[in-house]
Amino acid sequence: MTSGRVNPQFRLEDQGIEGLGNVHYNLMEPALIEAALKRGEGTLGNGGAFLVTTGKFTGRSPKDKHVVRTDSVIDTIWWENNAAMSPEGFDTLYADMLEHMKGREFFVQDLVGGADPAYAINVRMVTELAWHGLFIRHLLRRPERAELDSFLADFTIINCPSFKADPARHDCRSDTVIALNFDKKLILIGNTEYAGENKKSVFTLLNYLLPEKGVMPMHCSANHAVGNPVDTAIFFGLSGTGKTTLSADPARILIGDDEHGWSDRGTFNFEGGCYAKTINLSPEAEPEIYATTHKFGTVIENMVFDEETFELDFQDSSLTENMRCAYPLEYISNASENALGGHPKNIILLTCDAYGVLPPISRLTPAQAMYHFLSGFTSKTPGTERGVVEPEPTFSTCFGAPFMPRRPEAYGKLLQEKIAQHGATCWLVNTGWTGGAFGTGSRMPIRATRALLTAALEGSLNEAEFRKDENFGFEVPVAVPGVDTQLLDPRQTWADQAAYDAQAAKLVSMFAENFEQYAPYIDDDVKAVAIG
Ligand code: ATP
Ligand code: MN
């Protein structure tokens, strides 16, 4: 039996996917929630939010993500960063998965990745879980209903959590698998219920496809000034650095919170929704995001709630620190209608420095911006993994190594050209620790970060007096109205300034050591600003 609306020439059978049980095409939100409830996938929460837990996997499984080593991509994939899978392994995986799917109920969503029609791709998402259908409907872009009648997919993604891969048969690492086949235009996901895999698969796809069209794909959030898309800002950053938090700025229009492209026409969101962390989410500091947790259809993933009142517990991280909510862009009241922006006027590189060394904001030259883009420094904060007691610095190139199928220089060069052509001002913002490293100091107040960003984006910060930082070479403002002056100079915030100097020296040498790998690929101007 099938239900729903679909291009009659493009059913699953037309793609060679046959013998399934009930198939539901393009159900809308209420029907998806009804199906998910009937199947016992989750619970209806306050305001009609949908509450789910995902079992063993509450985060991505980057090591289980494979790119299929086909002839057409063999010379372009960055294999040191992307685990390979043989074409034969993939074919067996696909055959076994199709066999496993027989007789089971599936949900199909025909969606679009990319708000700019010139660079958009059509994605068909086939999910075993009804709530994954709901999730991806929020996260990607939803075509008009009438457009579904002629929808053809550029890529198809099958997500079947009940399927376990077999490393010996399928040439993968474990029984959890995410396999991208660029030739077959197919992505297969098995044995994980964590919803983020769905959206990051599409991101990985676009990160591969767009550079060939001269479009820079970016792991960043974006917003623009009210009534003025020409005044666009983008915020690069690894997980937990504040992309979602800081782009939701009541004084600006939200373009998107995680994935964007930069073409000759300007910036565009890849997505149609947001996926925000909810740990310690406060209605005062982040009112817009907080409000979405009580809206119809918002997917609340891995949050503890009161069984009687369905009250969410934002402090209880017993299921995971990575608890999240997913909602369509329009749930943020000042979101852009078309998810398009201009060429970025300001580029912000976010870092969460748990060492408490980097200033809350610094101005970068284009060469320094390239250096920090390739470095991709941040810290995993203790507590996010069991047994981690020291801050764990990581360098993840392009602020998103797990999603980059090509070599870092491919993205670096594109970004460098675009910055040179459009003359963006670049900033490094530390949303991590101040007054000492983790354990001694405290997290940068969101209010201070917001005040500094407001000054940067309005242009007033450019007029401030700057000092040159002796460790890192970038420019740091000396005073900014509305911000505690001491906060601007991290050394002054430490009780023990010799300890600051030692910590800074340690960080400098870490930067230097990490950057060695890029030396053969970069221009002299970037080499000239290398740290250490
Ligand atoms: P992901 O890529 O995983 O979605 P992200 O970059 O979007 O990550 P956020 O979801 O914005 O990261 O997470 C930032 C977290 O840090 C939030 O929980 C926020 O409340 C907290 N936070 C604390 N201080 C700050 C600050 N000064 N600036 C930004 N975020 C802060
Ligand atoms: Mn985010």
C-alpha cells in the first residue's frame, strides 16, 4: 500500500527499490507525527513538539562514514580524511539493505538542498523512521506541493536504522555505516538513529559538488541587517562554538544556522531549518531558540522530560550533552523568507578556546583569516566525553573536516579568492573561556560576545583603537563601549599572568605544529602570518 503525493513516474519502484511494506510519500507534518506516534517512535510534548530518544548513538559517527572509491572521484577525494569503501562492498551493502527493507514500512520525502535554484539539488530521503522524515522535512527545503508531481531526485538517501552492516561483506569499519556513492548518486545509512546524520550527509554531498561550480560551501551560520541583505555576516565554527546561538540575533535577519554556499550571486542557505543544542538553553539568553522547543512539530532529540507535565529539563544531560531540537527556519521570527544573502561584508571565525588564551574578538587580515580557516582550532570541553578532564584542543580544518570530501586547499583557495574579490572584514571570536583555562576561568558571557559582534557588524568596532597581539599577530581592540575593558585583554583576566604566558606559549606551539601539514600547499602571504 502506498499513500501520499508523488511523481507517478518516479516511485521507489522506478528506482529499483521494490517489495517494501507500506510506503508513505511526502506526508506533511501532522501526518508524520501521527505515524510516528502510532509506531511508538516517540511522545507528543508541550505545544505539539515531538520528543524522541535515539538509543546508543546520540551524535554523529564520523569514523563510520565512507566514500565509495569509484573511478570518477578517485583523484579528487581527500582520502586521508575520508574512509574508502570498495564499489563491490557498496553494491553488496545496497543489495543486502534492499533485502532487509522488504516488507517494512518506509517514509519518503522529496526535498531540496540549496536556497539558490541555480545551485540546488533535489534529494529524495527514504527513512524507516517517520520522525526522521519529519526531521529532514524541517531541515531541508520543502518544494511546493504541486512541484512534487514532477520531482526527480539528483541524489537518494536511504536511512534504515534497523539494518546492521557487516564489515567483512561491506568493506566498512563497523555495523554502523554511512556510505556515499557519487557515481550511483546514492547514500546509505544504517544502524544509527541520530538524526544529524541525515542533514550532514546532504552537506557532505554539496561540499563535494559545489566547488566545481565555483561555489564555496561553508560550515557556517549567516544573517543580514534588517532590510539590507547586502550587509551579510557569516559565522564559521566547529560544533559548540556558537553558530546557531549567535546567528539568532534579534537585531538581524537569520539566513541559516549551519550550512551555506557563497557563489558569484552572494550567499545562500543549503537548508530550510535549524538544529540547535538545547543543553542549558535559557529563555533569557536565547529566547528565540527556547520558544521553538514548545512549537508544533519541533523535534526534541534526547532530552529528559517530566513524565507527568512533559516539562523539558534543559539541565539534565544524562542521555547526552548533545541534546538538540530541530525546527523549520520560520519558527525563528526574524528569519529570512528566501534564505539568501549578499556577499559577506563580515566573516567571523568562531572558536571555543578552553585554554582561555584567545581574546574575545580580534581582527584578521585576509591572510590570517586563511591561516585560521585552514587551522580550524577549537576545544572539546571536558564532560562531553566520559573521562575527559582536561580541555581537549582540536584542529579541524575548514571548521568542519568530517564533512569535507576534498582537500582543504580546494576550499581555502575558493574562500581566499572570494574574500579578495569582495573585500570582507574578518574577525576571530573566542566564545570559550576567559579569566583562566577551563576549571579556573569561566565561559565567555554570551552578552559580551553579542555586544562585540554588534559593534563589529555595525562597523563601529573598525574605528576602535587596536593593539597587535604579540603571540598571534592579529589586532585586538583596546576598548569597546558596553564591554568590560579588562575582558578584551585575556592576560589581564588571569589572576596569574605568568600562567597565562605559559598557556599562550603552549597554544602557539600547537598551532605551529598543526600547520606544518599545509606548508606545501599555501601561498607566501599565508606563510608569512603563520603563528609560532
Ligand atoms: P553545531 O555545529 O554542533 O550545531 P554550533 O556552532 O551551532 O554547533 P551552538 O549550538 O550555537 O553551536 O552552541 C553554543 C553553545 O555554547 C550553546 O549551548 C550556548 O548557550 C553556549 N555558549 C556559552 N557561552 C557562549 C558564548 N559566549 N557565545 C556563544 N555560545 C555560548
Ligand atoms: Mn548549530
